[in-house]
Amino acid sequence: MKTLQEAQSEVVEEFSMYDEWLDKYEYLIDLGHNLEPFPEELKTEDRLIKGCQSRVWLDASVENGRIHFRADSDAIITKGIISLLIGVYSGRTAREIAADDFSFVEQLGLRENLSPTRANGLASMIATIRETARQHC
Amino acid sequence: MMQLEKIRQEFPALGEQVYGKPLVYLDNAATSQRPLSVIRKWTELSTKCNANLHRAVHRLAELATAEYESTRDCVREYLNAEYREEIVFTSGATASVNLVAFSFGEAFVHAGDEIIVTEAEHHSDIVPWQMLCERKGAVLKVLPVDDRGQLRLDLLPGLLTDRTRLLCVAHISNVLGLVNPVREIVRTCHAAGCRVLVDGAQGIVHERVDVRELDCDFYVFSGHKVYAAPGTGVLYGRRELLEQMPPYMGGGEMIGTVRWTGTTYAPLPQKFEAGTQNLSGTPTLRPALEMAATMRDSGIQAEQEKIKSFIINKLEENKKVRLFGVSQDLSQKVPLFSFSVEHCHHEDLALILDKMGIASRSGQMCAEPLMDRFGVTGMLRVSFAPYNTLEEAEYLIKSLERAIKMLEG
């Protein structure tokens, strides 16, 4: 398995290949469409991430000391963003995730290119992933 | 066409670029862009006559007061109100509604009385009435809309009782873009002894408003949707009602004399204008309303009609699109379109359109009960102003088709 840093650099590099924002969106839409299906019965109130304009569900399960994330959203670009995040963090130890500063998200330039309400949604997704890791440390 | 180009040049924001693309501004129902005449008026007031109104004897105060009070005359004339003291300046339509909800409520609403709002109201014309009903133990009733978004006027007589004190209705819904038959509603309500408040936030932009012809008891609107500075607004109220209503807020110009043994209040309209007023903003209503009248009465109105038919045809042609707010009579529909697209989230559409240079609006549009009525989590809305062009409408449709294709993957 790649190290966390390797996985992050890979995402940043891939994302920076697209100059145009519309192409970046196309990439995110693609990620969203290819995200592993999320079981309907997991779409519960406690899995909903608060602070997003669209609905985002995040489920975490621990196996052999590693956290596995699954997620879904009713908006496809948001789904692409959460897919990108869980692609990096899923399957890692709680300690590793909790120790990360999530600064690679800044390098993607997503925050500046999302409207304030959506940037809040992104911050909420990150906070939820981080909080989940802390609870399992 | 020439004329439209000339008018567009009066609005500097329309020449802006976003992400290297020409801005196509279609969020006018939220905030409209401002003409140079409004910007100049704001600057002039900030530089030449920035002073408190009414009280001081110095020259600046005198100029500021003259600007402010002549704006009142201008608004009175624009709405064809009978008396200048029927025009109260507020910070916007929301503040105007809250003022009426408090002061009319104090004077006329008691436990067991009823208020009616329509299902298509903006939150600002729902929540103040819920708060009033809670405070007074009154009952809030709802006049529903049908599947096309038209008010169910057939149900109105059944809702009105001898306890109904007020009905609140949007002149034009900010989601559906339909012109409500306000005159008819007023007639029915008055016959039952019920007063009527009209939320004119959208109406003032698209319709010629004559409060005496409408015969409504209150008419409210915001400045920022009709080309004026933000934080400005108007409450028109029938004089005999305003006179019987207690003040909403205390302090500033609303007093007569202040004694420990009791305070008296200023006459109308100052009674309702507590605190330092928006002395740089409110007078921009004058050039703003002049611009609104110019655009409404000029030949560019024909372009609006073309935009309406073009957008409606294109949206109805697309089987994935569901348009909310439909009227057989196009004269009763303004160029404001809310819709949903099958398998496409409104937020995704707005996000992609934004990167194409188009400002639209996605979400609940401050009308959650109406979203529930139509069973959607939100909608995409594009709202045109008279300065928008058919070319922009065509670009919107092309961009929308591309966005849908992108999202379908």
C-alpha cells in the first residue's frame, strides 16, 4: 500500500493535470460515478455530514486496526470530492489519519474554487473524517 | 437592440468577466445590478451630505434631509399612494414585514384570530407571521397552490372567517415567477373584513405598481432587487391603519417628547423610523426607480417577451426538465424560471454554470414549504432582469445542455 504522502501527492498531481476548472469538474464527476455503491440502509441521520448544501453520508468501519470509509451524496460533484478524500484516507490506521494535517486539500485549490457554502461543506467532510479517526485512536 | 446596449452600459457590473468569461448574470431575483446613476447618488451622498436627518440645523443635515424626504415623495408618486406619510423607509422587505407583523399584530390581532399566508411565500413572509401567531395565540392558515403553481383561489372563501385579520401574498412568487391576481384577492378579503399585505419584492421589478388600484393595505419591497443600494426598503401602509399601529422600535427620530412619566411618539412616518436611517442608501431608490420605469416603458420590453418564449420552449422541449410555475397566459409569467432536471442535482448544475460564467441560484430559494409541496430538495433558478439579452438566454440553454451531458457522464 502507498504511504499517505504518496497517495496525496498522486491526487494533487492528477488534479493539477487539468488546467480548466470545467475539466476538473469532469474528473470529479467521473470519480463520483465510479464510487462504490453505498447501501441505502446506511443513509441514516447520524451518518449525514452537517454543513453541506447537498446531502453527504459517511460510514466508517474498523477492520484489523484500519478504518474503512464509504460515502455517498445526492450531488455528483460533491460525491466526487468525498470520493477523492476517502480514496486517500480509507484503509489507514486511525493514528495515521489523526496525525495528518490535511494540507494536501489546500494544494488541490478546491476551497478557493468552491462557493463559501460549498467550501464549508468540504471543511465539514474533512472534520468528520478527522473526528472519526480520533475516536478510534 | 441599440437601446438595450445603451442601457447595459449604464450597469458597469454587466461588463465584468468571471473565470475569463463574460459574466451572464441571472440571479436578479436575489440582487439586481446597479446603474451608474445609483452609484453616483451613493457617492454624492457620502461626499456632499453625510449627516443625520431632521434634527441638526447645519447645512449638511439640511441637504441630507432634503434628499431623504424628496425620495419619499418620489416613492409615493411611483406607487401612486395617496399620502407621503404612508411611505415608511426600512432596511428591506423583510424588515417591512416584521414591522407590520409586530405593530399590526399589537393593534389588531388577538388570541384566536387568524392570519393567512400562501404556500408560495418567501420565508420572510412566513416566519414573522408564525412568530406573531405564537406571541398572540393566533392561528396561521395556508392558501395552497396547484400543481402548476397557481394559487387555489377557489379555496380562499372557505379559509376566510370573521376572525381572519390579514392575508399575506407575494405579488410575484420568487420561485414560480407567476403574477398573482392580487386585485381579485384584495376584493375577496375586503368583503370578508380581512386586510391584505402584498410582498412586492419581485413585483416592484416587473410590474407597474399602483397601490390605490390594487387597493391593498400594505405593500412592501426591498431596494437591492430593484437596482438601489442594499439595506434599503419600503413599507407602504394605509394611513388609517399606520396611525392606529404602535411603534415597532423606540429611539431616534420616532419620539415626540421623552419624560420619565411617559413618552409620546412622532407623527407618521417618523413614528416607524427609529434610529439613524440609511441616509446614503435610501435616496438611491430615486434613480433606481427611475431606471426601473425607463426600462419598463422602453422598447427593450420586447426582448423580455422573446426571452420568455425562448426559455419556456427550450425547457419544455427537454423531457428531463420539470418547470415549476406554469401559466397559459404568458403575460402572467415573468422571466424567472425555477426547474429541476432528472438525475442532475441543482447544486451540480449551478456549480458548472458558474464556471461557464453564468450566475444562477440553486437550493430552496427561501421557500422550504414550497419545495416540500413539489417534493424536491431544491431547484435551479435563473431570473432575468430587463437588461438581460436574448443572446444570454441562448448561451444559458447551450450551457445547460452541456452541463447536463457532463453530469450524466
